[in-house]
Amino acid sequence: MSALGIEFTEAESEQIRQTAAAEQRSPQELVQEMRESVLADVRRRRFEAAAKRVTTLSVELNERLAK
């Protein structure tokens, strides 16, 4: 799966092949879906971290302005 920039151990590759076969899908399709899921989770976490930072800065600014 190096085309997707992901390397797996032989045991992981076998598990992917078995899962793909059970779902009647190609291993590449399964890995691509897994990759997209991970990237979506990373984006969500980054967004949440940024939102938390903005909220913190907003609270600090509001406190300073209230003085």
C-alpha cells in the first residue's frame, strides 16, 4: 500500500486482505477508506483545538476589556 503512503506489517496486510475479501472489496479501497477516516479525525481534532484556543483568547480579551 505504499502508493497511499502507508506501510503495513505482513500480519496487518493479511488482516486487511481478509477483511477486504469478507466485504468483497479491494484491499486498496479498504485502506483508502481507513486513510480518509484517520485524516478526517485529525482535521476534527485540529479544528477542536483551534476552537478551544479562540474561546480561551476571547474570554481573556473580554476579561481585560471589562476592567
